[in-house]
Amino acid sequence: MTDKILILPGDGIGVEIMAEAVKLIERLKADGLDVELEHALVGGAAYDACGKPLPDDTLTLARQADAILLGAVGGPKWEPLDISVRPEKGLLGLRAELELFANLRPAMLYRQLASASALRPEIVAGLDIVIVRELTGGIYFGQPRGVRTREDGQREGFNTLVYSESDIERVARAAYDIAMKRDRRLCSVDKANVLECTELWREVMIRVGRDYPQVALSHMYVDNAAMQLVRDPKQFDVIVTTNMFGDILSDEAAMLTGSIGMLPSASLDANGKGMYEPIHGSAPDISGQGVANPLATILSVAMMLRYSLAQADMAERIESAVGRVLDQGLRTPDIFTDGCRKVGTAEMGDAVVAALGEK
Ligand code: IPM
Ligand code: MG
């Protein structure tokens, strides 16, 4: 049966990088990939068109789709808006409505890019970790939240960090399952020395671990994890953590690989349906210039083929094509180093398509 993919370019460079992903999918269709593409608005673009960052039509199409590919949302233009209609709400709404609770953020260093990392090559060469970030709970969604005025007239802002045992258990299982397919080492990152909520997190991680005796579970406080990621990142295999800690640590881990422009992500529900997106944002500073790196989005297409569309062979074809293009020395400005050839977004996308080779 034809799989439906919903394309949501979003804002800023999201539009430019998505054009390259679509080019790639069209080429795979010519090679026999049986998918149908639909397009919709999300984020600031949707707000401009209809006053909502997540229009009902977009949500309906997202529910009907087998997989969703998203570019990026947000930009300075929409920052003055009320938080309830900011572009980010479009993304958060999709995550919540579709219950995409398991966010997989691999941080893998292509050997060709070792010198683009801010860290010494020997610290990052061969780096291959996955951060599993809880995505639909924690302080991002906890109630109550807001800004209120106290009796003494001062305003105070408040958010709630809350996780139920079942919230923790399902993301724990997702993380253990991934660890089983890798090096079987899982590090759970929390702040159990201060936050009760993450004390429970730790307890549930240990309990679920009894079903995975082959996986070595360790625990780390988030401050230490932030330090260890730059001191000796290769000590990690799979990291599982809360929504906000995962947001922060995944940006840090991305930078180890030379550029945040390289990293894809998958956000999965309990049935393997997913939304796929590059982990970088809408990069307003470079948007419209044709210089954004499309590889994170292209690699997100590979993850989509693997996790939601059961097309592991095609996923590997894309990943090898990206490797070949890097071998050829092509680099967008974010990963450029001396001796390479600087290219723009479209040229990079074309090169990947060309490197796909014969079926
Ligand atoms: C991410 C982003 C989002 C988040 C923003 C855009 C809401 O930073 O996907 O990491 O905080 O989750
Ligand atoms: Mg983030």
C-alpha cells in the first residue's frame, strides 16, 4: 500500500532544506519507493496564513500520514507573539497530539568531518551515540504553568516538572530496545540529588531494566553528563533523559560532530509512527541565502525509511550517498574546512541524489 508522507517545511531554512529532501524522495519514487507526498503549513508560516501555528487541517493530515517530515519552525518575526501562538507551539502541539514520546537523536561523527569538530579529533573520532529524549511530558507540558501575581504585587513565573511512572516506563522501554540493538549500554541522566521527580525517574529506569538484563544501566546527574559529553563523549552508547535535559544535551552532543547541520532525529509513538526532523532550528541568520546544510534533513529521510516505512535498504543507500558526497570534499559553510569545496544547499542536495547511484 502507498505510504503517505506529510511534508511540513515550516519556517526559515526549513523551506530550503525541505526542497532538497523532496528532491531526494522524488528520485527514490522513480526507483520504486511507493509513497505519496502531501504538503501543509506549520509554525510561523501557518500563523501568517491562518492565525494558528498548528492549523486543524495540518493536524488532520498529520494524523492520517504514515510519517511526517518537518523542516524547522520559528524566527524573530514571531517572537513578539503571545507564547500560545508562537511557531514552537506548532511543533509542540504535533508532538503532544500524536503522542510522539520517544525522541531519538543520534550524534554520529562522519570520519570526514573530524576536523570540523570544536574538539580534538582523538576525542570525537568514531563517536556514535544516541540520545533518547522524552518528548511529550516533563516541564515542557506540566501543569500548572504561567505567570501570576502574588499577594505582595510581585509577579512570579512557574512551570511544573511532572512525570508519571507510565510516562517514564514507556520511554525507558524505547531506550532499552535501542540499547539492545547497539552496544547495550544505557546511561540514564537525571537530577535525582535535587528533584524528586527524577528520583522516581531513576527508580523506574532500574525497575524496567530487570526486563533487560543484557543492558548495562548507569546513572548520571545532568550537570556531570554535560561535562562528560565534552570530556570523553565516547564513553556513552545510549543516553535516556527527560524532555528538557534532552533538549539541552542533544544540542551539546550535536556540536561534537562538527555541525548541528548534520544531525537527523526521529520522534516516535508507541506504534512506530513518527515525525522526522533535523535537530537544528530555522536559523534565521542564514535563511534565504541558499547556504543551509540539507544533510540533516536528508538523513532524517533515511531515518523515516528505516523506522516508519520499513525500507532499511533505501535508508542505507541514502546514508552511503551522504558519505560519498563528503568523501568528494563537498561542504556547506557550516562544515567547511580548508581544502574542501564550498557548496550551497541545492548543490549539496543534487550531489546526494547523484551519489545514490543505480538502484
Ligand atoms: C528542539 C527544539 C524545540 C524544543 C523548540 C523549537 C520548541 O529546541 O526540537 O530541540 O525545545 O524541543
Ligand atoms: Mg532544542
